[in-house]
Amino acid sequence: MKSCSGARTAVIVGAGVAGLTAASALARRGWRVEIAEAAPATATSGWGLCLTGPALRALDELGLADRCLAEGYGMAGITHVDVNGESADRVQLPRLIGAERPAMVGMARPVLHRILRETAERSGVVVHYGMTVAAVDQEQELVRVRFSDGTVRQFALLVGADGIRSSVRALLGLATSLDYHGQMVWRALVPRPPWATRIHQFAGEVNTAGLIPISGSQAYVFLTENGVGHSALPDAELAPRLRQLLGAFPGRVKEICPLVSASESVVRRPVRTALLAGAWNRGNGVVIGDAAHAPAPQTASGAALAIEDGLVLAHELARHESVGAGLESFVNRRARRCRTLVQTSRVIVGLEQAQRHDKAYPLVNGCHQQMAEPA
């Protein structure tokens, strides 16, 4: 990594959704941006995700919304199905990028990462794989960073976009708890059934399941397992156990079980949330995305918040003469929106566990309506 210090230089830790978006947005405004990513360049990144209207609106500013729509699966809303297999609620999501384009898109997470990475690299961003930050010191208007390879550099801006277990957050002295909510979420990549043209979520007697199309040929099934401790299972047990859990549901969920049998990609992850109650910044360092605010997945808005963070960060830094003032303005602009979504997602988790789906559905819809407001 070449030496670089002074004005308008930035290092971003984490080449995920938040980090890559922030990198492109900053580079377009004249910043010299580098990314340190701990994983190797060949690492894949999950199965699928849903980009709701706010995410598409932000991506449209980078000229990427139509590309995501072309490589994913456009949808209009969510169908909630009750324990008897009957439709209980239909949510039509706001179309924030025009009436002629979908309200949201499901897509494979590696595809989104490829699009964001290619865009960042075309903007001049340099990504260093297999590298992270080991130490941080604030030096007047600069941040002195020691990398995991032993090199020491100075930058005008340090951005921690390294996820819910952020090391940058700790290095900046910003403390928060990671809260486990007694749920494990299962996901499996499957062929898309012909009827899956929107998100379907199915309420069960104990658990909740769903299906999200991510392309014309693929979808991913998810199942939220309630009332379980945080534990790991051997890989060989994942698919059989997921089929067993899905087998308790009536109707269309049963159709998914044979698809899971053929899936070679089943994962099981804990439902955790995190929220920085105070500042997200210290000196010329800041954390964004899940490092600052990680909601439960029930709102399908984590990616939208992360993408918005990247753009708003660049906007606010451009509006202020000093990096410190820009970071303060960024946090002030984002904190309430992100805090409300994380806190609401925690309430939704509790209602889901109590089988109060009738109370949870309006809250999910309310989150989407609130997120439709300007970022």
C-alpha cells in the first residue's frame, strides 16, 4: 500500500455493501479512497437479499438501480400467509424510483457485491484483500492507521464498515452490545417456484418461513426458528433439519421441502441486533452500516440503511469544510432514522415469538413507509 496522507484521503475497512457504496460516493467527489478487506478476493458473501425502495433510490443516484433490477428479480410487495395457509395480509411497497419500475428487487448477494465492487474500482477505488486495521491513533486533522501487515499510513478519514462485529468500532472506543434474540434464521438457495413473484412470508404454529425470488430461476427460502439458544450444527445436519422444520407448515411451504433437499447451500445464523446509542464518530473516524446499527432481518431494511449511509456520508462531508464537522452532521442526520428501525425490528421479533403476527404486520409496513421518507 503506497504512502498517502493529507486532505481528501480515506480508508474504508470492509468491502461489504456499506463500504463499497461509501467508497464510490466519496471517489465521485474527488476523494482518494482505499478499502481494507480482511477476506480474500475469492470469498463469497452470502445467499440473497432484498433491496427495498430506499436502497434502489440510493443506488439510482449511483446509476446502479437498473443494473440491479436487470440482474435480480423485481417485485411489488409482500404476501403474509397465516397458519392455515390462507393469505392474511398483502403489503404493497412504495415505488420510489418511478411507477414504471419495481418497488424492490431480490437478488443474489454475491451479484450485488460484484456490481458495487466493479463500480468502486471504475471510480478509482483500490481494494486491498486479506488486510485489516490493527491500531488507530488520531493526529490532529489526520488518522494514523496501522494495518495488519505492519504498514502505517495517515488518512483524513477512517470509515469502519466492517459489520456487526466491527473491529474499527472498538478501535475508536465506541462500545455497544450485541443482542441475541432467541431466534436462528435458516436460509437455503432453491429453484424459484412459478408462484413466487413477490415475497411470501408464512406464519407457523411455532416458527416463521418465507420465500424471496432473487432471479428468474432462483429464490431463497428462509425459516426463523423461535425459542432456541445460540448454537451450531454440523453442516451435514442442516438440510435435513431445515426440511423437518418446513414440514410443519401447510400449503406451499411443503412444496419447498423437496427443493431444499437438492440445495447444496443451507446456512443457519443467529438473529442479533446492535445499536450505538451515542456518537458513531470519534475524531476523523466513523462507523457506518451494521457497525453502527444492525436491525433484525424481519424489516428487510438492513441493506437499505447501509447503502443510504454511504451516500449520506459523502453528501455531508462535501457540505462541510472539516471532516469532523461533516461526520457530526452525518451522524445527526442518520441517527434517529436508524435507531427507530433497529428498535422497531426488536419489537417485531418479540411479536413474532409471541405469535402475534397481526400486530407485527402493521409494524413491518410502517417501517417501509417510514423508510420511504427522504434519507
